[in-house]
Amino acid sequence: MSQLPILGITMGDPNGIGPEITAKALANQHVYAICRPLVVGSAKIIKQAIGIIKKNLEVNVIASVEDAKFEYGIIDVLDQDNVDLSKLVYGEVSVQGGSAAYEAIAKVIELAMKDEIDATITGPLNKEALNLAGYHYSGHTEIYGALTGTKDYTMMLADGDLRVVHVSTHVSLREACDRCKKERVYKVIKLAHEVCCSLGIEKPRIAVAGLNPHAGENGLFGREEIEEISPAILQAQQEGICAEGPIAPDTLFSKARGGQYDIVVAMYHDQGHIPLKVVGFQYDYTTDKWKTISGVNITLGLPIIRSSVDHGTAFGKAGTGTANEESLLNAIEYGAKLAVTRIHQKQLELAASK
């Protein structure tokens, strides 16, 4: 057990489903077979979540990582004691919720940067609540970039073997087009190659999407493919990276899902998010329920590991105990796998330096 990576898990916005899915995920014994999980957030909220999901779990309230027990049936919570239960209203956007979510993120980043934990796993936050609390970021990815001092980072979404990284994410569509530049596309291709290697893929096959319909039709529908995307692909190829494109986005994802590629470089947020969520999120209108909510969000290019659920706070379900923990379990599995690879790399580097 002591050899397993330590994963710091944020509970997300306390007004949403984050605490419930955290408790549900840690009620799964498989989690303790692959990592040593540690929750960062409010111990009172986690205790309340355990009651909501009706699981026989205990909470070990701790002040430092060293105090954790890492035993199945006991949830270790690094208690921030920053939520007033008398003011908690499930499903409500609040300053308290946004502040608690941010403080948990800042703490796991701090722990990871100090090497006290091996990876960070983030629960869902509400962007409106985050900004109401005075933290003006458009999401987790931007917080991580700022707090780790990282400029060249990107978001990767994954569901099984379907993986997508993004040239741009939380900006307007007009700005996304402006951000489609050779240097940025090249950097994202490199990050895509690196993460696949970290996952054990020896020679990753990378597909690069076009920005315009039909990948521009040789300039008929736009010149970004000719002037920005193709030169970036060529530069990557000259370095031995197996990158293809630009490929028409309307056919690219079917090929990737069919196994032709290991990862896709998407040019903007919805181009990458929509196909991943069509695959991972399956809704049944007749029952008004989600059959499955799978997939994971990973930030690439950081000095630390960050894996996350690929969904929001689902305020409409908060407090009911019906939220699906599948995406969080996926995030924990991905985070653990990346952490094991990084620990191994550090051991090799240490051995080589002696």
C-alpha cells in the first residue's frame, strides 16, 4: 500500500454533486487497490455526503498528509473547515461554494508542488460561483496554469482510448479562430505526443483536425490549414512525431474512435468536447436519467498531474444521492496511472544521477 501513489482529491463546489460522487467513488474498494486517496475540503460536508448516499464509511479528519490512514472504509479528509452548514443550500450558486472549491484546488496544487502528493484529482466547480467569490478564472485549467506558473498547457479529454487535446478552450469562437497559430498548434501536438508516451503508447498516432469545414478545401473555405496548421504538423513530423492532417473534423473522430489514431488535436473547445461527450454521456429521455457519465479531463504541460471529472456541478441533482460517480472513478484511474509513470521516471533519473 505504501508504494501506491497518493492522490489529492478536491470535493468541488459543496453546493453541487462533488461531495456525493467523492464519497461514492471512495466507497469503491478498487480505488484503494490503485492509489492512496486523500480528500481535500470540508470534513463536515463529506460526512453529510456519506449520509446522503447511505454508505457505511468513516471520516478521518487530518491536518497533514502524514496523518492519513489510507484504509478502505475510512475517508481521509484534509479538513479546510471552510463551509458553514447553516448557509449551505444545495443547487445554489454562492460565494461560499465558489470560495470553498477554489481553496481546495489551491491546497492540492500546493501539496503536489511540494511533492507531498503524487497527483491531483478535481471535483466539479461552478464558474459563476468561482467568479462571485472573487477568483476570476474561466475554469480549473486556467487556475492550474496560474498557480503553477505554467504558460504552455492544454486540456485533454479522454473516454477509453478516445483522446482529444485542444489548441484553445474557454474563449469565444471568434477568438478561437485567432488563436489557431502555427506555434500553438505545434506545442499542442508535442503535448499530445508526450501524454500518450506517458500512458505507455510507444509511437503515438496523432490526428490533427482542420479549423474550417472540410479542412478548408485547399483554401476555398479559409487559409488557416495552409498557413498555420500544416506548417505545425510538418515541424512535428520533422522531429519524428507521427502526426497527420489537417483532417476534416466531421470524419476525423469516427476514425479515431475506430482505432486509427491514439489522440486528436482539436482546434477549439466544442470541436473536441462534443464528440467526447456524445460517446461518454448517454442520456435516456424516457427515464430522464443519464445511463452513463464517463470520461476524464486532464491538464497537460503542468509540472504536476491534474485529472478531473468531465462534467459540471449538476446542481439539479445535488443532495439527492443519485449522482453518477463514473467520471470521477475514470479520473482517479487516469491520475493513478500517470502518477505511477512519473514516479518511475523520477526513480530512473535518480538512479542515473548516482
